[in-house]
Amino acid sequence: MTSAFILAGEASGDRIGAELIAGLRKRADIRFSGVGGEAMTRQGLDSLFPIDDLAVMGYADVIARLPLLLWRARQVVRFIERNRPDIVILIDAQVFSQVVASRLRKHGYRGRIFLYVAPAVWAWKPERAKKIASLYDEVFSVLPFEPQAMQRLAGPPTVYVGHPALARFPFRTYQPERGPLLLLPGSRRGELRRHLPLMRELATGLSQHPAITRFVIPTLSSLHAKLVREVAEWPADVEVVSSETARLQALSEAVAAFAVSGTATLELALAGVPHILTYVAEPAQVRMFEKADTNHIGLPNIIAGREVTPEILFVKKGDPARAKAAIEQLLDDTAARAGQVAAFAAIRTLMEKGAPEAPLHDPVERILSYL
């Protein structure tokens, strides 16, 4: 029997991992071990440790948890060296994944190592592409322009495999004039700490807007109880949902959304939901972005090559008045919302087909081709 070690570092990677496990099991007899969250656990994975240990964002979070992260990396490497799986699949968690892959190669691991979700070498530190070229047998990108960028920068072999959100979220056929406003504060601890106060102020200030019927926070089931306790003190009608059915319903009904930059903004775009993108960044994150070879931080804007979704960014602390004004402008401007939706449809079409130089591949078939 083929054995595989699979690791995801956060919620979006957990969903990718679950779909990959399910797809591979349909095609081959594979025994899985690794690290995952709720979705991968439902596929039968017994996680070595909680996925939350790896879910960090920003230098402050990384530095505070560096001893734990290094310990977990050693634990993963020791497990793989002891059990010698035929393949290792590392999903996102770029720094952690690189540390694990580097140590495995240094220690003589000869199995196949795949990286699912390409690092953003096209945005910053392009020299990283060459540094990881010898670590991975193949990289699976979720953005259609990344294979060409990786090839240009002499990185590892990279193929475009599409984004999981394409299958999870259908594009809306109807755009409501009134409905809930979605609030997406992120899933990492640092993101919640920095963004929940801002979203509380927004819910309070926008509670009387005629286009908003209520506020909905879609989240993970592991965060549901925490967020329910949090919003119980808010002076506004806020519903926290965590089931897939409730999330899809919220996306279909929403008049708009206010979302922290990340996978959630691409999911909103692929579902056709107008939104404002935000991020409360640490000063170190700002300095890193200033050095990046990109004008945008939002995935829909990066793919489109222009600011389709307004980016309302803050340093250290959010500005509720500025965020509120941006949301009101979007809600009050039908043409602006329609323009976003049209751009989102074009983004979805591109991601469903892939670029001419990077056609869509099936990640399950790619992995099986190495076995």
C-alpha cells in the first residue's frame, strides 16, 4: 500500500487537504498520516497535533510562537523519517513547509515532495524560487499566472490546478438590493485580535443602513463558540454561522461583504459577491508589502491586474469611519457593485480554464503520475 504524509497549516489548506485525500482514495489504495483540521479529520486523518499551532500571520505572531513552530517542524520531520511515506504533500504554510522540506532533503529523504499552493515569489523576494527548486518535485498553483512566473524565476516545476473555491461556491445569478452584510475577520488568532474591534464598530455604525438587513459572520466551527461570545456584546444584530450550508446561504443572500484580505476575498469574488477588502497590518508587514513587486494585496485585484475591489488598509489599528464610508459608497452605488460582479465573472472564467500557457490540471492525476 502506498503511504502519504499530508500537512495543512490553516483552514483554507485544510479544505484543500480534505478534497485531495478524498480524490486520491477514489483512485488508489493510499494510507494517510499528517497534520490537518476539521475537514481532513472528517476524511479519517488522525492529526499529529492541532492545526491551530501552525496558523500564524504577521511577524509578531510568528516570533511569539517561534519555539512551538520549530518544535512542530522537528516533530513532523522525525515522524516522516521514522515512517518513510512514499510521498509528502505540504499545503501552503510556506515558511513551515520550506523548513520541513529542506530538513527532509538534507537528511536524505528520497520520496516525492509536493507543495500545494505556490509561494508568492512573483510578488516579493523572487530569489526564493531558485532556493526551493531542489526541494519540491512539483508545485501546484491555485492562481493561473504562477506557473509561468515560477518558470521565469527558475523555480521548481509548477502546474496550475485551479482553486478549490471554484467547486465550493457557484457564481450568483441574482444580485440582491437588500440583504445581510457579511463580515469576515479572518481565522488566525492575530487577525481576529486586530479586526474584530473594527468590525464591531462597523456593525454598530451601519445597523440602520437601508440596504442591510443584518450582519453575518461566516467562520469555522472551531471558532463558532468564541465568536458567538464575542458578538453577544455587540450592539447590533449579528449572526455567526459555521456550517457549509449556512455559509452558502449567506453568500447567496448577501448584499455585500467586508473581508480581511486572504482566501475569503477570492471566494467572495468567485461567488460574485461585491465587497470591500481590508487589512490591519503590523508595521513589519507594511514594510514587506512596500518592497513587493505588486500594487495590490487582494487576490481578485492581483488576478485582474487592477483594483476591482477597493483595498482599505490600516496600520496597527483600523479606522471605523473610513471603513464605514467605503462600505456605504459601495452599497449606495449600484453601478460600482455591477462593475465588481462583471470583473468577478471574468476572473472566474479565467480560473476555470487556466491561462493558455498554464492549462488546468487535476492535482490527483499529477500526484498519481509520480507513483
